[in-house]
Amino acid sequence: MSSHSEHKFDKMQFGFWPGLLGPLLVFAIVYLLKSEDQSLTEYINSLWKFNVLIKLLSLCVFPNLLLFLFFIRKKYDWAARGVLMATFIYAFVVLFSKLF
């Protein structure tokens, strides 16, 4: 028997997809609460214009920390790695947008 957890939820994709889609869900909630009858495109353009889109995206990734800590506590190491991978993707997007 290996030392790796044999739980069915301890898979990288089980952490990756919630880690990737969770921040988008948080962004959608912020949009619904703050949009003031703007279309999504108008909302994103206004955030870009005022240089807050990347800052908001960075804050939307924050719940991934809670998801990561939950998986670590449950000892779902592979799922936690999936969340970490998704978070790094967002970090690279933020870094790339800052550079260019």
C-alpha cells in the first residue's frame, strides 16, 4: 500500500477546476452586486480603464487559499496541488498583465 491517500477526491483535477473556476465565480458575484445596469463588457472595460481589473482579479483568487487549506487539512495533497496550480495560472496572468 502506498503512502498516497486513496480517497476518490484526492485528485489533481478535483482541486484544479474549482481553483480555476472559483475566482471567476467570485468575479461574477462582484459583477452582479456592483454592475449598476452595465453589461459585462462595459463593466470589464470600465475596470480596465481605471486600472482595477487586475487588482480585482487578484482579490478574487483569495478564496483559493481557503480551498487550499481545506484540502491540506483533509490530507488531500493532490487536490491541494491542483488548487495551487490554478492559483499559479492566475498569478502568471497578473504578472503578464503588469509586464505588458
